[in-house]
Amino acid sequence: MSNTRQAEAVSPWRAPVLFLILAALFLAEGSFRNALFSGSWNTALAILNMGLISAVMALGVNMQWGYAGLFNAGVVGFLALGGLAPVLVSTAPVQGAWAAGGPRLILALLVGLGTLVLAAQAWKRVSGLMRVPALIVVLVLGFVLYRWLFDPAVMAIEANNSARAGNIGGLGWPVLMSWPVGALFAAAAAWGVGKVALGLRSDYLAIATLGIGEIIVAVMRNEEWLSRGVKNVSGIPRPVPYELDLQNSPDFVARAAEWGLSPAVASGIWVKLLYAGLFGIVLLGLILLAELALKSPWGRMMRAIRDNETAAEAMGKDVTRRHLQIFVIGSAVIGLAGAMMVTLDGLLSPNSFNPLRYTFLIWVMVIVGGSGNNWGAALGAILVWFLWIKAEVWGPELMRLVTGPLPAGALRDHLLGSAPHMRFIALGVVLLLVLRFAPRGLVPEK
């Protein structure tokens, strides 16, 4: 059967039925307490909130891959840049940090940027044998001046209240303002990467983005003046009330009693519901905008470039420029998800940005859901995240069932001890089943 006939054979009821099944899984997680489900609405809502953020990440990757066929293997880097925004925008200023080295630090960053601009101009304007020496002179002098300004400023900032801070701090603005700033951070980095790498073939683009993503995470781990490095930044403001404040409110305690819940349980559920509402609004808004863009002449042009770059270029389309455009947009969405995730956790931990979780798993979500379909990417993200979390619980239960007939010994102990890692096997099995029976995803592109 051809791909066209396969696309026609997809039932229009598939997506609604799959979303209903997903909703049933969350209802079971909150309602039934047994070996498979926790019976806790706090747990169900916690999984849902991270699933909604993962859906935003998957939407950004889907824009790059599903719209334009760009393989971004550095998702984790753009996510980390977005996560930096709440620290720089919403946390309180660190007393004495700006006076210690702030102006000199800003001047150093401007010198670094100016060096790159001058190097580009030198390469364009100088010709002949002097081109390379001129470029080297500009870069060396700029680097020396940059380090002369940057190093003392960083040392002064990190020495300022190093036990509790040691970083430049933030602006103290409302945390929701940091979300679009996180998107801007990721978009700016994507523009720089795209200008260099988007002229490469797809496999080289994947290698380049993989390297850039790791470089961004490495910088955040080591530049303590920026994000405290491995010391982490905690106490990031939240857009919703704190549980302790709700538990100390007589009105909320009375309302919790009406619901038949303890104040501790009720406050956790209420806060997670507020987060779910915020994340749901952002996700639905992005899907609406993405659907409108996909069905516009711009969206048809992007899919034409994806399907046949040579033909699109022959029709006068600037393929590299359009690739850069969608690469920046998709990375901005990923950066927005990073800011949302750090806001949910209230913590920025650079060591937690693991490529397995924040690149590979996001790609699995897009593939399982259906690349090129925004609703499919969202469905795949929430479903795969649910399975990723529950596999850590279901794996040991399955292993106990399988090893029940085995005699006690080293083999049985080894199998039971490795059961918590069943989530990797389970995810691989899910991916293989989807690729075998629904190669275009659970909700394929129309």
C-alpha cells in the first residue's frame, strides 16, 4: 500500500480516541491505588505538568523536523539557555555583585561581541594574502582584551558572598516575564548556530548541533558567576502560591475540609492544578499558532522545501534562509519550555540537563506522536513521559512476576536489581512497535 493510501486510511477518530485513552491513564493514576497506579492526584498532576512542558519541547522539535526536515541533536542546549532566563530575570539581585564586577563584565561581553563583528568585517574587506593574518590579529587582540576585562570581573563576582550566592543575580522581575526572555535566549543562540551550520548536510548539522548543545551545558556548569554552576540556584520565584502559605490560610483550610482532604494534600493538588492551567494555556496557544502557520502559504512552502529542496530552490525559494527561520522559531519554543520547567522546579541545576532526557527522549516523543503533526507531537510527549515515569514502577513489578518461578540465587537477584532500568527497555519496545505498526506516528501528518 502506498504512503498516500496509508494516509487516507487513517481514521479521523484516531486522535480523539488516543487522547481519551491518555486521559483515562491519568484518571487511573489519580483514582486507583494498586501495583500499577499510585492512587494519588498529586502524583498524577505532577506527571501531567511535566508532560505538558515536554509537549512544548516536542512542539519545537516538530517545527524543525516535521516542517523543514532539520535534525537538531542539541535540544538540551537550547533548553538549558531557556532555563537560565528565570535566574537572570526573576531572582533577587545579589547584594554587592553588580558593584564588584558588573560594569566590567558587561564591557568584556561587548568587547567579545565587537571582536566577532570586526573579525567578520576583516574577512569580508581584506583580500589576498593579508586576509588570514588580519583575521588572526583581530581575534588575538580581541581575545586578550576580553580576558583582561572578563577574568577580574568574574573573580570579584564569585568572591562576593560565595557561600550563598557567588553569582550576578537577577533583576527581581515577575517570573512570567522570564518565559519569553528564555525563548529569546534560545532564539539568539539558534541564529548564531544556524548561520554557521545550516549550510551543512543533515548529518553534519546533527553533529554540529550536538556539539553546540554540550558546549552550552558545559558553560552553564562552569561559569559560577552566571548560574552558580554545580552549586545550583534555588528559591526561584513562582507564579502560583506556595503550599505553606495555603496551609496557613484559614479560608483554604476550611475549603480543604469541605473537599474531604487534609490541608497538605489539598494545597499540593491546588498548586499543581494552577501550574497545569498555565502550561495548558501556553501549549494550546502554541498549537493554535503552529496550526495557523502550517496551513498558511508559508507552511506549504516549508513542507515543499522539506520534501524537495532542489525543486523549491529552482522555484526561487531561499532554502537556507527559510531553514534558518524555522530553526530559530523551533529553538525559541524549546527555550520557552526550559524557562517553564525551571519555574516549575524552582531550581536551576545545570548538571540535570542530560542529553538522554532532554534530546533523545524528546525525539522519541515526536516520532511516536507523529512528526509533522502538532497534535501528534503533543500526544506523543505526554504519553511517552507518562510511560517513562511509570516504567520505573511497573518494571520491578513485572520482574517480580517473571522471576517468581526462579529459585533464589545470583540470577534472580541480578534481574530484580536491574529492574529499575526497565524504563530504557520499555521505551525501546514502544518505539519499535510504533515504527513497525505506525511508522508515521500515532497521529500522522495529513
